[in-house]
Amino acid sequence: MEYTDQMKNRVKRIEGQLRGILKMMDENKDCKEVITQLSATRSAIDRTIGVIVSSNLVDCVQKAETQGEKSMEELVKEAVNLLVKSR
């Protein structure tokens, strides 16, 4: 699996969000503000998982077609299982 710069940038952004949340906690910010930022971070992680799984599915399908390893149905099931496990 090749991780694109776009994927890496998403993770770096999430890292920045988490550092910001820690700073907010150190500054004793309001609970509501912290929870809002945590929710935003969780959403960003979920979207990143989706991007990685969908990219991985495309790569796997292309490889499977050329190598005849797995059926498309098996690959789609694996991708769905990855998404379900992430929640």
C-alpha cells in the first residue's frame, strides 16, 4: 500500500488537532470546547480511514485482476469489515 501525501497530510492535521486539545486541557478550557474538538478529530480520523480503505480497495482489485488471487466480492467484504472494525 502506498500512502499518498494527501493521506499523510490528513494525519498530520489530526496530530495538530490533538496537540491543540492537549493545550486546551492544560489551559483548563471549558469542557464543551474540548469535547467539540475531540469530536472534530474523531470525524477527521473516520474520514481518513475511509480514504485509506477505499484506496486500498482500488489497489487490491487492480492487483487481484492481474494476478487472479481473490474475487472482487471477497475484496469488497474485506474493505467493509475494515470499516466496521474501525467504528
